[in-house]
Amino acid sequence: MADGKHDITTLDFYTREADAYTSRGEKPLHVQLTQFLSLLQPGASILELGCGAGQDSEVMIAQGFDVHPTDGTAEIAQAAALRLGIPVKTLLFDNIDAKQTYHGIWANACLLHVPRAALGGIIHRVHAALKDGGIFYASFKAGEKEGRDQFDRYFNYPSEAWLREVYDQYPWTSLSVVTANGSGYDRQPTKWLQVTAVKP
């Protein structure tokens, strides 16, 4: 069930499965995270969306970045806060209201749950929250049409062409889409689209 901005069934899944989801020992996304951080100055401010258990924020904090982790599920945010030792804000994507605030925004495997009709508006909010020259990373499970997985979670399943059209509504100095094979919580083989955009 969706309300246009969120998929309620997906949010309910993460609330219900918060303990299992945050205790599964997920590893940081080292290659992509290293590349993202290499584009930023030391100590840069980073907003993480959908931080999950906090494994990526943990790496960024250890490297001296000014990290602001968030998650859309209060129970998951609480688990991440315990791990990281800093506050983790509960933040739904359509409540992003910062302006020219962050040097980088890291959104690994989270915007893939945004209903297709709402994704452009969320990217607009991300664009506004970035400082000039800011770096935005997000990853999506590739596909041709929206759908649900075995856990009844909603995915927007974009093609590269469709995703580029959504991003191209806003100005970027560069927009890179890399295809990679991997998996996810469902342990199923997955084609990922990894998007890095730079704000002018």
C-alpha cells in the first residue's frame, strides 16, 4: 500500500524486521564508498540516507568526516545510534528540507523504495540539500517496471535510461551510472545501478 510518497507496506516490513535487519552483519560497501569519499575534502559534511545498521557511516566517521546518519525507520535508527555512539535521526525522504548544507549525500540501497512518481521530487530535495559542487551517490535495483519482492517490499526497479531522465530534471556537472552484479537482503542475484552525480 502506498500513499504516493511512501510505500506503507515496505515501511512496516522494516519496522517489524528491524532487529533481524540490523544484526545480520552487513559489510560496508567498500569500493563504492572509497570512490565516493575520494571526491570529498577531509572533514566534509555527509548526510547518509537509509543508514540501516550504520556500517557505512561507521567507516566515514572513522575517516574523520562530519557524518549525519538517518533512517526512515525509528527502530533501525535507534540500533544504528547504539552502534555509532551518535544520534541518528529518523528521516523520511520527503522530509529532507536542508538547503546548501552537505558536501556529500550517500544513499546506498534506499531510494529504490521510493514510488516512481515521487522519485523526481526526492532527488530535487537532495539536490537542494547539497552545497555547490556536492557529491550524491545512490544505488538502485535495475529493472523495467516497479514491483515487489518476496517480502512484499516495493521497488521502483528503474532502467538506466529511465533513471537518467529523472536525474536530468536537475542540473549536474556530471552524472555517472555504473552497472554491477550483486545481491541484497533477499540473497537473490541482482543487477545494480550505481549513480554518482555532482552538483554544479
